[in-house]
Amino acid sequence: MIHVENLTKYYNDFCAVDQISFDIKKGEIIGLLGPNGAGKTTTLRMLTGYFMPSSGTIRIKDYLLDEHLLEIKKLIGYLPESAPLYHSMLVFDYLDYVAGIRGMDKNQRISRIRQLVNLCGLDEIMHRSINELSKGLNQRVGLAHAMMTDPEILILDEPTSGLDPNQIVEIRNIIRKIGKEKTVILSTHILSEVEATCDRVVIINKGKIVADDIMENIKQSAGQKYFIHLDLLNADFQDVNEQFSRIEGVEKIQKIQEAQNGNLSIRLTCESPVDLRETIYQTIKQTSWVLIEFHQETKTLETVFRELTKED
Amino acid sequence: MQQAIRICKKEFKDYFISPIAYIVISIFLLVTGWFFFTTFFYYNQADLRNFFNLLPITFSFLIPAVTMRLFSEELNVGSYEMLLTLPVTFADILLGKFLAGVLFVAIALIPTLAYPICIAFMGQLDWGPVAGGYLGAVLLGAAFVAVGLFASSLTRNQIIAFIVGMTICFTLTLIDKMLFFFPRALLGVIGYLGADFHFKNISKGIIDSRDIIYFLSVVFIGLYSTYLAMRGKN
């Protein structure tokens, strides 16, 4: 569906996007992830034809971007960051204008706008001026703008920024729903958003792709380190330290806190290809400690993200 | 072309949603009406020469005020990104905005038709120069709209766009009155650059292809420079 090869963009001397390549299949929801200034927005702007790449090729379906720009624009619905709409227009007038430019005739326009009003929850604001809208409502109108012709590819730049938690869940549901049939690319720096909506993650840092894989693989890829959390009663740190350091694979033993009732919280850093939980349990069983909590911290995308994008 | 018309419609409507249109048209009518009729009865001549003489100066003020927002506002708000990623070409956008500006100038000129109609009752009005004058006014307006569009594409600040546009329009209007500053060899060329000079010819009722070509080339250069300025941005 989308094929990007060696895409590069320079702003004067500054290289914002550096030779990135990726492929996106039909029906995928891709999360473009990266810290601020990593080149996410620049990449999306090139995909939508707003910026001309300094070098590299973009092919969407069978169209080359620099030859069939107009055809490509018809395939893509795009919501730029923070949805900059015309301030002086009414919401209905704006959507009607967009529908007109998208080439819909009068009847089509009305029925499509009705559908979008239901989908994006706009019924109460249709006759309000856009500059009176709150950030969240503005964002929803922007989403309606992007989905006007039911495009095959939907590109959303930070679609949930500025929304309240309920709206975020709503918008994610909308994206998931659309993503069943359409190709969706969304950029964000909110990690839970990617976890909640995307099939595949592309992590960009300083204009380069540092990871591109499905969610599960990305989580595993960042080494075999994991953490085990233990809460023990009736135990002494010195003793615990001695016992656990005998286990092969336990790298580090940290005391987190010692409560007054003798509750000892510790965190084990493990690096081992096998699951150490059984060995740890056996060790505890042989002592007189009372185990009150025992869990493995699951590796979040957050930790992976930090590992991949941290400063050298 | 259809897309350009849609954009033109939207831009034209925008003028009348905001107070810009009403303010600009009122000021235009006040200024031209005042300067025209204060001297009109001294001359005791049934023509519109004074009205047309003043037009290049008032246009130099007012047209940049009309065009200053066309690109600056879009760049400032960021809506240009949404517009350009819709299935339109840059030519559509440029043409749409240009036509909206020209249409606005034409609308602003309509109330002034009251002057020749009144004068026709008072004396023997020669309609030839009047028709030529209005044709010239629209051409002059189109040229200044193109210049104003260019100024608007340079910056996201509307005030700067207005001042730059006004400076260029003024220069074009007044350059043939400042010929004594220039070396003799250049006089012909620089005299030809003056908008006022060409406008005067048309408003006398003489429709010369040189004058029409002059205005059309200013339009073309203005629009093409706008294209270059906007292309540099992405």
C-alpha cells in the first residue's frame, strides 16, 4: 500500500529525516513513535505531499508521489497536529466546504456529513463558529475533516492531544473501528496510545528508524532484562541478599523500602533466558520468611522506548 | 478550475463574514467621494477625471488591506497545511484567492457607479472615458491584488504583509512622477513601469494593447512570485 524508500528531508543544513525506509500493508494501524523533534511530523508531511522530500521515493498504491500528487491526495485523509481549521467559519460550513473540494455532490455531502456528525459526536456544535470550540471539539472536527470521503489511508498527527480521558478512549475506538478496513498511520509520543491502538510500531529518533516491528517483538527486542518484585515479612536484608545472590541470573538486589512492621520490599534485576521465578520461590520456601507479594514487572513499551531513544 | 472557483467562493464569503469588507468599502467610498465632489463643482465639467486620477493612490492603500490575510492568516493558523493536503493544486489555491480579491475590488467599485449616473443628469457625460476608466480600474485592481498576494505569501504577519504590499503598490503608482531621480537612459523603461501612467491612458478612453499588456504582466509577475515564495516554504 505504502512504500517508502530512503526518504530524507533537510531544513537548510539540519537533517530532520535521515534515509528512512518502510512498507505499510493495507489494513494496518501503524504507530509512529518518537520523542519531540524526532521527525515524526516531517515524515507525515512528506507522506501527504505537503513537504517535498530532499531525496528518496514515496509510492502509494501504484502512484509515485512526485508524479501523481493529486491522485494521492484523493486517497489520503490527513489530520495535522492540533487541527488548524479556519477560525471564522461555522462547523457545518467548514465541513460542507471540505466535502465540496473533495468532489462530493450536494446529496452525498449532506448524508456523509450526517454520518460523520454521529461518528465524531458533533451534533451540538454544527452551527457554532470554529474559534469558539474547545481544543477537544476542534480536534473532533479535524477528524471529521480527515474522514470526509472515507479515505483508504488515514494519517493522523497526534490525534488525541488536548483531549480529556473520555474523549481519548472514544477517539481510540473510532481509530480501531476505521483500522479494520483502512490503513491508519498515527504519530504520538504517548506510549499507552500506541499500545491501545496500533498493530505495528515504528520508533523514530533523530530522524532515523530505531525500531520497526509488531508490538510483541519490540517489547522483547530490548534485551532479556526483567524485574521481579518481592514483599517479605520476617526477613533481614543482609540474609536475603546472601540467599538470592547465589541464584544464577540475578544481577542486582535492591531494597526499596523497609516498613516499620518488618515488611521488606526488594526488587531483583534478572538477566536470564529462562524464567527465574521458580528458583526464587524455592529459595524462599527453604527459609522462614513470609511471602506476601511476588510479581514480575512486565516490560512496558515505555522501558523499550527509553532504551531505544536515550541520549548516548 | 472548479476547485479554484470553490476556493474563490469561500474566500469571497470570508470577506463578508468578517468586518473587513464593510470597513474597506466604507473607507473607499468616503475617501473617493470626498475628494471627488469637493473639487467637482469648481471645474464645471461633466467628467470623472478627478475620480479616476485619485484611484491608483486609494487602491495602493486599500487593496493591500484586502489581500494581506489571504496567505498570511493561513500560514499563521496553519490551515494552509489542511488546505494543501486536500486534492487541490497550488495553482487552484492561488487562482481562487486571486479571483476572490479581484471580485472584491469589483464589488467595491459598484457603488461608485452612482457618480456617473448623477453627473449624467447634470450635464453631457461622455460615456467612453467612463467605461474605459472602469475597465482600467478593474485591471489596476487585479494588478494590485496580485502584488498584495505576493506580499501576503512572504510572511505570516498580516501587518508586515500590508506594509510590504502597500510599499510596492505605492512605488508602482508614483514611480513615473519621480523620473528626475533616474539617469536619462533609463527614463523610457522606468516611465513604462508606472501603473499610474498606464491607468491614465485607459481612463481617457484610449484602450491601447500596451497598457493592457502592462497590467496583465504585473498580474503574472505577482502570481508567479507568490508561487516561488510559497514553494520555498515546503
